[in-house]
Amino acid sequence: MAAKKKAKKKAAKPKAKAKKAPAKKKSKRKPNAAFMKPMTPSPALAAVIGPKARPRSQVAKSLWDYIKKYKLQDAKNRRMINADANLKVVFGGRGQVSMFEMTKLVSKHLS
């Protein structure tokens, strides 16, 4: 049998790139003023994070510091938070809440 000759493939010519407008200099993202407004915690929440007024982001950060300090995150299901006596009041008497519900429950204690 005669060997077939393989046709050489020609390299595809690169297409002309569409010229883009010069990139604008990105400014640093500004935080939303509503999230940065200092909120006063209720007495129940103040027992956990302290009485000082602070933005929502800092409230969440302080709450996570408390949870990690007292090892209240569930060992098997890390999404669940086990409430101690102080957090049970904040969580509306529930013994365990998911981390996603936590912010909803905590927002009721901010004014």
C-alpha cells in the first residue's frame, strides 16, 4: 500500500484586534455609607461585643471573634453556631443557628 501524503496545515493568521479605548484609571472602591454608619448594640448584644457603637461590618467581625474565642462553631457542621448563654439571648432563645441566619438575628439588636 502506498503511504498517503499528509497535507500541511497553514498557520491561521491572527485576526486584527479591535482597538479598545484606553483603560480608565480605577479608583478604589468606596464603601456604602449605610454599612459604615455606626450602630448602637442592644444591651443583650453589648454583653457579647461591647457597648461601643460601630459599623455593621465591625459588629460581624467582633461577633466572629467571640465565636472563635469560645469555640462556638459546630465541629462537624462548620456552618452552624452553637449559642452560649450570652448568644442565646441575641439569637432569640435558639441554641443553634446557621452563620447565614446569624446576621439577620443580630441586625434586630442594632439601632
